[in-house]
Amino acid sequence: WPLVHFTSISTTRDALNGETDIQLSAELYLGELHPDHVQVELFGAPLNGNGYHTVVVPLEQNGNGSTSIARYSLKTRIPLGRDAELRLRVIPRHPLLAHKHELGLIYWKDVD
């Protein structure tokens, strides 16, 4: 797990009327992990007067760049404005896990 990191991230976002259209692609170095054993998610959170309102959207895997690099993408609209803080997170995924945070492993990366 300590070898997991993004090798590239490309994003475009357009905000209008409190929503943001996002198009994102990313390559993730997995080391010896299999792409089926991780979940990549976009995590968005603006700070507003009522506290945090978060949005979590899973990315779709689009194949492998090499034996240890997996490609992911996302095209969506989220109910957050231009000032939203966007981050990618990678968490373990396996059918035997009771909860996605059970192992306490998570990798975060800020999105520009």
C-alpha cells in the first residue's frame, strides 16, 4: 500500500449556478496491488455556513497503462460551486471487507 500514488492527473471544471461540471482522468501506480482491490473516488467539500456538505463520486477504471499502472476517469456534474475543495482518494476494495474503511488505509491527492 505505501507504493500507491498518482503518476498523472488531468482535470477540467466549469462552475455555473452553484454546480460544477468535472472531467477528470488519472493514472495510478499500484505496485503489486491489483486494480480490482482499490476504489478511486473524487471527494468534494466546500466550507459553507452550515458546515461541510461532501460529495463522493467513484471513478471508472479504463484499463491499465502498464502492469502496475491503472487508468481512471470521471465525467460528471456535482452540486458544489467553484470554491469546492476537490481531492482524489484511494481506498481498499475487497468482498471480504465489512466496510471500505475497515483497514484504515487511504491515499489522498489534491486536485487542481
